[in-house]
Amino acid sequence: MHPDTFSRVALSRVPNIGPKLFRALIHHFGTAEEVFRARTQELCAVDGIAERTAASFAGERHEREAQAILEHAERYDIRILCCLDDDFPSRLKAFTGAQPILYYAGAADLNNPRTVGIVGTREMSSAGARQVDRLIDPMVDFNPLIVSGLAYGVDIYAHRRSLQAGLPTLAVMGSGFGHIYPSAHAKTARQLAEGGGGVLTAYPFWMKPEKDHFPARNRVVAMLSDITVVVESAARGGSMITARMAHELGRHVGACPGRGGDPLTEGCNLLVKNGKAHLIEAGQDVVDLLGWKGVAPGRQRRLFDDLEPAEQAVVAHLRDREGVEIDELHQLLREPPAKLAGTLLMLEMKGIIAALPGHRYRLCC
């Protein structure tokens, strides 16, 4: 833990200190600890700090809250992330309006080079579930971080489907860890935190879900996602707010089309019609739009670990080679021609190797 963490958390709990003033104060004084040592006159020298705001530093409430937050974080293995640190999500660092302190439980890489937000209605249909399947399955080889909001419907299905597919998935909450919402999804939240995914919130552990928390939650989803895909949505709703935020932030927005007149897909069709979203029918559309190439290293290792010994031997000889002739493989491996041909065919079917002209083979990943 950073030595200034206590003071940083305390600063974030001072009334009237928002994201921009938080950054401005630390930039001016060097550390959060030095901010608290400053006199009122010195605080007022910082642009945006009026006497009333400076007076908010009096009292001990923010320090008591910071102490409670640190104790809770240590007890429940929750990381405290600050916008000034290297482990803070880089996609959020680009926005000065992002909350400066976040609370995170899990092992997922918040700086995964590929992130996809999947959002939609709480009243997801069976067709919506199939659409989420079509999104996730083609993306598995690229190991993206799937981001959503833990809500009923599309959100929770996207989280659970990602877990099933072996993809890391991040739930962004509009409440603290002491009030996981909805409570029916607390078990899934634990599975995310313990199973290679994660749970993230900008709220201290005692904070209950409030109506105004969810637009802020949606904004974090939009900021963290290279593309936000709306699966099913009415013309008005939380996922449409997330899509609008993503568009305003300069992020890609995608929408899965539906039948005309269907209330569940009216919002998706509207986004595409108004030029606010790319038409997304399957995960391959996301791959193509974002220009993903190759296979993620972690996924590559898992692919190779599942191979038979004979298949692993072929892969070992093809690694770091532009192409190897089948005769050379036969000499190196001393396998009967029929068996070697069968092994090569299986590797081709698994998408691990590709046949080249001249009876040569190379790795695809």
C-alpha cells in the first residue's frame, strides 16, 4: 500500500472535494498528507478552493471514514486504487472527471489491451441471451475483459457467460462492497472476484445503492470499454445512457439489431439508425472493428496446454519458424506418415496451424 493511501482516501471523503479538486490539491501540495497540513489561506490559493470548501477540512469525520475503509479493505482483500498510481486503470486516467479512488476485488487485469462492455435491458429475452452467446464465443481466442454492471438481465448473463467461456469479466457496481446490488447476484460477484474476474466500485463499503449512483456506474463502464455493445434496450433506459456516454467520450458503440416494432430492441435500432452505433451481429464484428490480430498470449498457452503429446511436439518444431516442410517434420519426429498426417489435420482443425504451399506448415498463433 502506498504510504499516502490513508491521506488520499481521507481527502476523497472531504465534502465538496470532487475528482478535479482532488487532483489539483495533490498537484499543488505534492501529497495528500501535505494537503491536510496546509492552512486555510494556503488551501484557498488553489484554483477552485473557496473558504467554505477549505473549512470542510476541519473535523475528523473524513479521517474516521478513511480508517474504516482501510480496515475493511485489509479484512476482505480489497485493493484501493488511486488515479496517481501505476495500477490505476489507464483508460480512466485519461479522464480528469473519473473518480480518483476506486475499490477493487479480483485478479482481472484492469489494463487488459482488449475490453468490451456488454450492456442491455434487465428484461432480457431468450433471443437476447443467444445474442450475448454470439458476441462472446468468437472473442474467446482474444481473451478480452468483458465489462458490465452486475444488473439483472443482459449484465448478469454477460458476466456468467464470460465465466463459462473462461474470459475475465469485470462487474462495476453502484454501491459499496457491504451492499452488493442486487443481493441475488452476490454469489456471482464472489465468483468474479475469486475466479479470475473482478468487482470494481467508486463507493466505500457502507454505501447503499442510490438512484444517482447508477449513471456514474454506467460512465465507468463506458470509460473502461474500448467498445460498449448494447444487446437489447428500449428507446430509453440505463444501457442507452451508457451508450450515449461512450459516444460522448469518443469510444466505439455497438448495437445488436432487432425486429422493427419490438420494444426490446427499439433502442438498439435507434442507435444504428441515428449513426451513434456500429451494427454488431456477432463477436467477429467487434474483432474486425477494433482490428484485433493474433491470439492473446494467455489464451495461446491454454490452447497449447490442452494438446496431445504428439501435437505438442509438432507445435514445438513449428515455433519461431516461418514454415516447415512435412518431410522435415517426419525426419524430426520419426512418426509414421499416416499418423503425422492425422496429427497435422487435427491441429489445422483446431486452428493452431495452417497449411502453406509446398507441403509446409506454420503456427497460426
